[in-house]
Amino acid sequence: MQQTFRRIITYLLSQYITVLSVLALVNCLTYFILTTDLLEQEGNIALVRLSSDQNHLVSDINFLTLQLNHVTDPGKINAIRSQIINDQVLLRDNLATLQNGDRFVRRGAKLVREKGELPAELNSIFFEEPIELSRRIHNYLEASKAIVNASTRKEPLNQATLFRLHNELSPRVLDGIEKATTAYQKLGEHKLRNTMSLQNIIFIIALGTLALVGSVLLRPLILKLQETTFKIQEEKNFADNVINTAEALIIGLDPAGKVTLFNHHAEQSVGWEEEEIKGKDFFGQFIPEHEQAVLRQLFDGMMDGSIEFADEVETQMMIRSGESINVVWHATVVHDSRSRRPIMFLATGLDITERKQAELQLYQTHAELEQMSSRLKGEVDLAATLQRSILPSPAIQLPGILGEANLLTSSEVGGDYYDYYVVDGHKTVLLVGDVSGHGVAAGTMVSAAKAGVYPLIHTGVSNPAEILQSLNETMLATAHQSLLMTMACVTLDAITGKLIFANAGHVLPYLWRHQQQRWEILEASGLPLGKSIDSDYFTPSLELQMEVGDRIFMFTDGLVEEESPDGEAFGYDRLEHILNQCGDAEPEVLRSRLMGALNQHCAGQAFTDDITIMLISHSDRIMPVASSSEEASDIIRLSDTFYRRGDHPIPRISREFVVFFAEQEYADLLSRFSQDGICRVLPRHNKICVDIGWEKLLNQHHYSVNDDLYTLLPTSPLKKHFQLTHTEDKLFIMEEIQAWLADQQILQEEHLESLVVAMDEMIENSLYAAPRDGKGVPYYQKGVSRELSEHEEVRIDVVLTDKHIGLMVTDNWGTLTPAVFLKSISHAMDSGVEAGIGGAGLYMLWRLSDYFQVRIFPQQKTQVTTLWDLSSPVNMDTSSGFQFLYHSKYDAENKVGV
């Protein structure tokens, strides 16, 4: 038995060196894998950082090119241009390194770039569709280089190139860079997983080896102590070597939080030697007070066993120079081998200061870009608001015409356009246009079209072919054939029913024949506006006859070209089916049916193109206006007794020729006047009406070449005329007029006070209430001081005779309507006068004066005239005469004085 035991001992001793070799091999293999993994991850991190740097360089170039577009100082321009060139060189070098597949390898204290092979996934990103990042960055660099070259040659920056750089190339490059960076990160993660798998295998092998040694190879008790001591020393030496050569801060703390281990990398990072730091409180020495709580809580939890595994913790760490670095800590606990009591808190830290600085710089860049984006969005919103303001009201009520227009934009600024205006009081011009594309560029073309239409309105051009010919020249001068605009133009004469249609490449409108109950297509051809200076719109124009009840439906191609989720266009068949169902329906019914069908077809309310529809009906024929040389035989006279006898509806076509002759106080009839649209009321026993003359008053609905005040009081030599250039002129002018009237010594105090109050209200209306856009939104806030533009007119006229005084204020807005006028004074009469509410000013002007007249040329001119009889006291309880005259300008041959 003893002999057998000796043989076993002898065998074990002979295997001693073998056992040590196996254990050393296992430890060396583990160390090699760990070291290789750290080095490879460091190289991969460098590639990820290099890829991320491209994102920063692109953002920097974008920012600098925007600065280059705005900076005028030559020194700053050269500095910006130099920085752009530097960024371009760095971006090109980074691209070359990444697309060549180069890798980074640690050589001593530096990372060295070596030739490598580009993985298939990254090769696809850099060189294959759909991303092809290499080509995108090359195109981006060429575009930015073109901007720099233009600046070098002191040429104006090409806004199209700048727009392409920022809105087309830059987003695609940034997207490709993001995908490349993600691919590098995934590649690093894949390598790390492979290494971890290999480590697990080695760990299993090591466990098996240890199990084999423990279960098979026994040592004598005397040699076991020697073997254990030797093994511990070897492991300690190995651990010290690993700790001191690792590229991380490794700091060991005893249970009291004192430093017991401080590796070489930690010494290099913080500037203190291990001998200086050992025994000092780690938290008080290195961690700022406001960040100690989290790390100390982790320390206490792991040392008392309440926390077994810890997540990473990021804190600042104070260094010898007084500065701070950012460190990510990973913690573990070393236990006593016998008692399993925690004896050391081991904190491993990675210095991420450079990464934090890069993140901060990236954040600041993003903040700047966000601010810039917000500013650009604000400018786009303002452009959208301005574009909406130039469009007329969607509710169309013109001589002989009723209808509705609707415009939906697919983006903030649209490329569709509609407009209408009246010439000669009976010819209505309707326009619907569509710019190729949408967005800010298309919106600019819409503004150009509106600017081109404006002089046509004031010169009274009504021939559709002539209108399109003029707009074609405007579009050519604006876009130089870079953008085109289609447009359909229709003119309807409300006296004869004659319709003329000319077309500039627009989708053809539909004509509803009420008598036949069918739709026709109006066919006329022509090139889009802005295509050619030789475009002919006269030859192919179309003339036909419309009857009362007939309709015209005009639209833009966005309506029929909108696609369903399956890619099927809405099409003409669906449009014509709805038109056939709604031939005589109200405009809002047709609009609702069309939009409902379109939303259902497109599975939503967001459209890819702008959509405009316009439906107008020939509602009635209007009567030709009589010459003022004739007696006012076209007037329909309503007597007080007849009107009070019952509800007598007034035909709409006759309302401008209806005059109510009041025999008594008529304020109780104002609500009925508002319903019936009666805008002309003359008291039979009003002294000032008798003095002016009934025929002159009855013929006021005719156009006069003279201003109303000088027509009504034509013989006075005493008159004053003032023109406002600034809102602050009002007080000065009112004081001048008041002083002048006082010097004449004709007016009583009550007449002077009434005139001053009326003048103040009339000027305020011209400065703040009248200036409105097509939707009725005021341009200026009341009371705001401003200088009047060169196109804005506010004129004040005062005439004094021995019997009368007259005040007239004229502006060039023409925004007040008969319905608003009647509703305002009716509301004030029924509900009382409240400041700023419901027409108090108009009501006051009517009550203060002995005669009150308003003449409106829509969107062109407003003339308000008030008269007082100097022989009669001012009585605000008496219903004075008033006339509200609403009409358009006529041609020169019809402009006859009263």
C-alpha cells in the first residue's frame, strides 16, 4: 500500500511542470485574447470616430457656405473660404481612408493606419446603389467647391447650387454617413461577440483543465503550500502586468474608500504617482462633490453585498492640473479567498473627455442648425402668409356672377393661383393658374403672376388672349424659362352673356349647360406662360354664348393627378361622374363632394400637389348703366308707405337702382334694409337733400369724373385739400382744418365739433380699418405708427359754403361691402354703440351728419362724404339720408359726369 502511494506521489511530482505549463498556457491565451480584443476595439472605435467626423465636416461646410452667402467683409469671406477648403480636404482624406478599407493598429503610443480590406457591407454602402456614399460625397464636394470658386472669383453665389447643396446633396450625404457609421458600429459589435464566444470556450477549457488537475493530480501536503505560494505570486505578477499595461484607469479601494491600487495609465491620466495617492480618500481626492453620491452609493452597495452587478457610471475626475476629465467607470469587487469577504473595490475607468467634447461640439452645431432651420421655417411661413394675402376672397359675388374658389397647397407655399376682377362694371375676368412644381420657387412665380395681373386690372384689360400675352412676358422676365406656368383665362360679359376663353397649356375647364343639363369641355390651346416669347393666344381662343344658369368649372391638374396608395390617379372619369351628379348644386356641395371623394381615394387629406377648383354661375344679366345726361328713369323708387305695408323682396339685379324715400324717421327699418340690401335712403323732407337736388342725388350711382364732394357742392371757393404721408400727420392736419374753419367765423361750435369727430373717425378707418387682404384680415394694427407706402393714398377734402360744410376722405383700398355697411349700422342701432364693436364708427358718421355717402370701387377706391346744413342744429336723433354706392370703373367712353 505504501509502495503504491509512493508511486502515485512520484508520478504527480513528475507532472508538476506539466500542470504549471497548462495553467500558464490558459492564462496567456486569456491575456492574449483580452489584449487583442482591446486593441481591435480601439482601432474600430477610431474608424467609427472617423466616420462620425464626416458628419461634422458636412455640417460645418453647410454652415460656412450659408455664412459665405451673407457675409460681405472680404477678410471674413477669405477666412470662411479657407475653412471650407480645409474641411473639404479633411472630408476627402477621411473618405479615402474609409472606402479603401484601411484599419488602425496600436503601435506604441500611437494608432497607425494600415492597409486593409473593406467588408462587403461597407463596400455596398460606399460603392453600390442605392446609397453609393463615395459618389454622394464626391458630388457634395464638387458642389461646395463650385460655391467656393464662385466666391473666389467674386461672383454672386448661385442660389440654385446653394439650394442643391443644402436641400438635396447634404441630406443624402448625411444619411449615407449615418448608415456607414452604424455599419462600423455593428462590425465592432460582431467582432466583440466573436471574441466573447472564444473567451467562453477558453473559459470552459480552463475550467475543464482545472477540474482535471483538481480531480486527478494530487500533491503532497508539504509541496502544496509551496505550489500555492508560487502560483499566487505568478498570478499577482501577471495581474500587475495586465493592470499596468492596460489602456484604462484601474484603481483599487479598500473597504474604507482609500486608494490601494493605482495603475500606470491612471498615473499618466491624472498626473499623480501611485506612492502619492495610496492611502488617500478616493472620492474626496478625485470626484467633484456634486457627483460623489452616485459613485459612493455604488461603492457601498457592492462592498456590503446588496449590489452584485453594476452598470457603468459616468463622472468627472479632477486631475493634478486642476482641470477635470470625463470618465466612464466599470466596477467589480475582489473577495477574500477564504472568508469571501469583500477586500477591494476595483474601478476601471475609460477617459471619454474627447468624446464628450466632440458630442458637445456636435450638439452646438445641431443647435445652430436647429436655429437656422427655425429661422428658415419662419421665413417660409411668412412667405405662405404673404401668398395667401394676395389671393382674393374665395366667395365670388360679381356683376351677373356667383361662385366659389378653393385652393389647397401641398406645402407651406403653393404653386397654384386664382384671381378675378371686373372691367367696365359688367365684364368679369377669371383666372386659374398652376406653376410647374410647388414650394418657395413656385410661390415666387405666383407672386409674379399677381404682380402681372395688377396693372391689367387698373388699365381695364379684359381680353383673355391679351391677358395671357402680357403674363407670358412677365413670366419670361421672372423665371427665364426655368419655371413654367399654365393658366386658363375666361371673360364673361354679364350684359350679353358672351364668354371668351383663352388657354396657356392649362387643363381644359368644363361648361355646364343648364337648359340641356349637360357638361361641355371648353377647348383652346396655347403654350404655358414663360415658355416662348412667340406664344400666340389670340388665334386659338374660343368665343361662345352663356345663358343664365350656365356654369364654368375650372381647376388645376393636381385634382385629377392625385394618386391612391396603390398608385392609381383620381382621373377625369371620377371628376366627370361627380360633376354630372352636381350640375345645378350649390358650389359648396360640389366642393364637399369632390374633396370627400378625393380624400377617400387618396386615403387621407395630405396631397402631393396643389389643388385649386373654381365654380362660377352666370346668375343673372345686368342692365346697362344709363348716361347721366338722361333723367334717373332707371331708379326704382320705394315709398315709405308701400315698404312699411309688408315684406316686399327686392330683386337682386335691381338693388343698386333702388332708392327708399322716407316720409318719417326710418331707424326702425334698418334691419329690413340690411336683409333686402337697400343701400340708398333719402328723406323727402330733408333740407340738405332739397338744396343739393333730387336728380343729382338719384344719379349718384353713375360714375362721376369729379370727386363726390365737389359734385354735391360744386360752387364753393372755400376749400382745403390735404394728403397724408404718415399716420402722425393726422393730428397736425385736423388742427390745421379746425383753425382754418374757426378763422372763417361761419360755423357754430356744434358743427365744428361734429366735423372734427367725423374727420377723426374717417381718417382712422382709412389708415387701419380699410387696409385688408382678400380674406378680410387687417394689414395694420390700430394705433401703430407707420409711414404710408408710395402706393397708399389717404386724402382729406373740406368745402365750406354760406349754407353747407362738406368733408370727404378718400383712400385706395375699396374693402367695405354693402352687406357689412348695412349690418354695421343696423347692429349699432339695435344693440347700442360700443367702442370697437359692430360698426359704431359708421353709425356715428350717419347720425352726426345731415347727409352721408360712401362710394366703393372694389379693391381700388373708397370715398366717404359727409355734409352738414349750417342753418340746422346738429341732432343725432334724426335719421339723415345716406347712399352706399358699390361699383367698378367704366371705360373712358362711359365716364360721364353727373
